[in-house]
Amino acid sequence: MKKIVSLLILVACFFSVGFVNNQKCSAGSVSWLLASTGHDEYNKGHYEDAIRLLNEALPGLNDASSKPQRQKALCWLGDTYAVGYNNYEKAIEYYNQAISIDVRNKYTPVMYSDRGTSNLRLGNYEKAIYEFL
């Protein structure tokens, strides 16, 4: 099943990016499609699939032009661990990585809030207060 989903994503990328825009399907666009599909799986409550797809996407989101997408994918991994598995330590690790990419991103305050909520759940009240201020 996992191979079928990955194959479908590649085919969709070919037709949506490669054909319509008359461009080659780049590694970054495939990776972003994987990350977006992972986020969709998270929204459906399919946390294991979300983590797998998001982790598959990350290696292709390493260049400078993919920084915003990498930041979102890391944040979505944090959300998945926090909401799906109550693994707040792991969630904080991903939020830290996401925030370190660009602290001026318009979504960074949400990441601070998510990290604060995870700290609150862990009983790290001083850290949580710092995040919310």
C-alpha cells in the first residue's frame, strides 16, 4: 500500500507539475507533494502515514528555495507527534528545528505556541510561560 501511495504521488506530480506547467518534475516539487499529502493524512487522523510521508519529504526540501516548505513539514511532524501520540518531547524537537530555519516567518509565532503547549503538557511551566510571552 505504501508503495502504491508513493507511486500515485509521483504520477500526480508528473501530470500536475510536469505537464501543466510544461516543466520537469523537480525533487523539491515531489517532496512538497509528499509533505502536503502527509499533512492531509495528519488531518484525517492517519498519524503513522503522516509521519512516514513527512519524513520521506524532508531530504528533498534541503535547498535554500525550499526553506519555507521544510519549516512547515517539520512543524507538521511536531504537530503529529504532539496530537497523534502525545509525544511532546519529540514534538518539541521538531518545533525547535522548524523555528531555527527562520524565526521571522509569519508562522513562527504558531510554532512557539505549539512548543509552549508541548512544554505545558510536560509540566515545564517556566518554559511554557516563556513561549507564550
